[in-house]
Amino acid sequence: MRRHLELQVWGRVQGVGFRAATRRKATSLKLTGWVSNVEDGSVKVAAEGEADALLALETWARRGPPLSWVERLEAQYSDTLEGFEGFVVRR
């Protein structure tokens, strides 16, 4: 069953390749959606796909790529689908 996940991640997550690494991870999990920097220094992710793949992305995001440091992560799951195509990095 496909689901929707929104993540917001705080810590050292900008300028360390977090968005590109998130795109690679999401693509490898066959997820669709986007990742973007937020003005407050956090990173926001919207992803859709199978529930187990979304959970794997959330688990990965709690650590992030090697140069990042995740201080806090909020996750919200829903059944409302946006119908994303591919997984893109937004500015």
C-alpha cells in the first residue's frame, strides 16, 4: 500500500550534501517526491511509496549522510497521495 511521508530534519543538514544523499536514498528505495532546504536551516522531505520503504527513508534520515548531524526529526505519515513523478532536489 502506497503512503505519503513528510519529514523535517534539524541539525547540521544544510551544506553537507543532505539533499543529494536523500535523493539517492529515496531513489534506491523506489520512492517519489522531493527534498528541499528550509529558511530556518532545516531540510524538508515529502515522499511517497510503499510503507516499508518510507520507514527505511525515515530511519536513514535520522542519521543522514556522513558529514551531517541530525539533532531532531519530525515525521508525519498519511494516506493522501500527491502523485509525484521521480524524486527531485528543490532549492
